[in-house]
Amino acid sequence: MTAIMTAKKKVVGSTIRPAKVAVKKVTKLSAPRLVRPATVLKATPAVKAAKPARLPMKPLAAGQVWLVGDAHLKVEMMGKLLVHYKLAKPSAVRTPTSIAGITTLLKFMKKSKAVLIQG
């Protein structure tokens, strides 16, 4: 003899899912025991509003000018691993040339949300 026990449906978030269903096997000699739990439907998350996708960054090249915060970053020369650049405010005079790794500079530019102005 097999008895099926069900519970009422639960409301989770924006979807309804049934509660766990347990099947009990009843015999004359043994006490009732849990045989297997039935599958339970998972709640689906509510649909979020889609954000407009940002344009992917162009690869660095010599002669580019990027707007980084309130400063301009001008790429002077590109190598295999290093890049020579000048980072200064637009009105600055005689700015020094800096050297950094390409991956380091790209991480900094992504973090500060750099925008390509020229190049």
C-alpha cells in the first residue's frame, strides 16, 4: 500500500512553486519511511531591465588621445609589452613621458572609464 502526501503550494518572489512531495511506503511490519523526494520546481528570478552595452575599448595605438577623468592621456609609442604615454590636464605645459605595461595601463583605463577623443 502506497500513500502520497502533498503540501500546499508556496509563493516565492514572482513565481509559484509546489512544495516538496514525499512518497511514503506503508507496510504491515515496518513503520512509515521516506522513499524518495519528488522534484521541486525552482523559482525563476524576476526579469531585470537591460542596460545598454558599452562599446568595447579599441586597442591602444600610437597617437591616440584618451579622456581619463579630467585629464588627457596621449599614447606616444607602443612596444610589445610597454607603452610610453603622457598623462596631464589639457592646459598643462611640458608634461613628462611615463612608461607602463600595456595590461596595467588598460586596467587603469577601464577602471577610470576612459573615452577615446582622438585616434
